[in-house]
Amino acid sequence: MGHKVSPLAFRIGYIKTWKSTGYYDKKDYGKKIASDVQLRIFIQKFLTGIPVGNIFISHTNSETAITIYTAKTALVLGKNDENKERLEREIAAGFPGKFTIDIKEVKKPELSAALVADSIARQIEKKLPYRRVIKNAISKTMEKGGLGIKVILGGRLNGAEIARVETYKEGAIPRQTIRADIDYSMERANTIYGVIGLKVWIYKGDIYKK
């Protein structure tokens, strides 16, 4: 039996860091973690339809800083930052404490596993041929400097009666090498036949710390 470990969690403390940071009292730890999860879900729901690469939450004594990485900053900010201001108001109304939001652009969305997975899933929902969609995504990632990409798709592909799993891979994916900078994401495509699950690994090179 294999032991399945998240490629991101596997590298925390070496080349990756936590997506939520802060110091909590022992008695409040569970509540704070649950609040971070709810906050992340709330932001993702608010930004439905906009590709979000990452959400980082950092807690200090005075405030909570939220950094949102996206390929389309203009959509997140809205006209004259009205979207961002509305998000800040809704977060302040639903969660205790003071919040600041920072929007950052992902320079190469083809090298972000979350953005690639979101792009594939949304195209599958539009009934585009999944093989062509995945092959296009793989070729774009490799063109932009990716050293390897792996995509696993599972479900009732093309509306087949029996669900199946298909794997597409190009380049190297050294999943056991801790210094290998591998981005990973899971996504769901909600089709009329049911949910199709999607996993994406992208290898961007090795990180050697001094």
C-alpha cells in the first residue's frame, strides 16, 4: 500500500511554508484554525468565476493580512477597487478582528497548478474535448519553462457509464525529492454527468537553500 502525502505538506519547513501563519493560545488553537478554513472558503465563494492561485493568511497582534494571488487582478479589484472594498466589508461583518487585503498578480499562470487545474475544469464544464484541453495545458506549461507536468482525471469522462481514471504526463515529476519545487492542486469539474476530479502536479526546478 502506498502512503499518499500532499506534495505541498511534504515540503513544508524545507522549501515551502504554511498558507496560514500566526501564534495562538493552546485553548484557542482549534477555533482559530477553523476560522481560517471558513475565511478561505468565504473568499473563494466571493471570487467564484475568477481564477485564484493562492490565498495566504497572516495573523499579527493588531490585524490579519490576507494576500490573494490571481491571474486577473482587475477582476478581483473591480472598478475603482470596489470589489476589493466590498470583500473587506463582508469579511469584517462576518469575522472578528481587523483585516487588510492585498491582491498580487501571478506572472506566469501556466506554472501555477491551481490556475492550470481551474482552467482545465472550467473548459471541461463547457463540454470541450478533455483530451485536447489537457494537451493544450501541458504544452503551454512546458513552453513557459515548466520542467514537468502531470494531470490525473477521474470520473464519467465524456459521459461514459463506467467512471475511469486517465493520466497525462510530460517531463519529470520527482515527487520524492524534497528540494524539487513542485506545485500541486486539486479541482472539480461539475458536469451534467457528475463530478470529474482533477489533480495537477507542476515541477518548476530544484531549490538549493544556503
